[in-house]
Amino acid sequence: MRIMGLDVGSKTVGVAVSDLLGWTAQGVEIIRINEDQEEYGLERLAQLVKKYQVEKFVVGFPKNMNNSIGERAEKSRNYGNMIAEKFNLPVDYIDERLTTVQASRMLIEEGDVSRQKRHQVIDELAAVMILQNYLDRLSYQNSQPHN
């Protein structure tokens, strides 16, 4: 089953997909959106869903550090509801606190990537991290003995 991970922001949606076995996440692209004008990139998302034969979405859910749900998390949930309805596919959410910070740190420390280049790829890398965390959690749950 191929799963698509999404890092939803106000201007972009980072996109990642799993391999067919559901073990690894690979970055695909960044879709430009404009929440203020209600442009959500759904046409491009539909092309990617078809191309990769996606069967499920995982949307990053950016809770506040105190575990409360703020405006950005609500907008991510709304986006998830919108794509669930449009594509008639299940949507799971995964806590994504600090994934963008981790992605940025990874690009700076390990990749020595310039600020301009980081800005261009950060959301895609965050989507990869969201999806990989989800896949790792599924793998762990499936490896536990069931009583």
C-alpha cells in the first residue's frame, strides 16, 4: 500500500510517498498553495495521487508545545478533511512538532545547505520525516505480539 505524507503550511504543501512495501519515505515535491485565496493545490495533488497510486494520506498535525491544538493544527485538520472528501481515501494525522526544526537543522549541520536552498526543500524534507515517523510507528506496532 502506498501512503502519501503531507506537511501542510499556509503557502506550501510538502509531499512525500512511501515505497510499495511501506518501509521508506521519499520526497516528491512542494506544491505551492494560497490559503487566503482558497487555492490548495488539489489539482496537482490529484495528479500525484494517481501517479503513485496512493491509498492513504498522513498529514502532519502541528500541536503546540503544551499539547494544545492551535490555529495551524486546525488548518491541517481542515486540509485533511478536504482531501479525504475529494479523494475518498483515509487520512491519518501524526504529531509533527519540531519536524521543520529538525529538517532545517539536518540541512544546516549535515548538508551545509544555503539558506535559499533550505527554504526551497524544507517542507518536502518535513513531509518525508512525517511519513517516515508514521511508517516506523506502523512497523513497530505490527512487530509487537498481539494478546
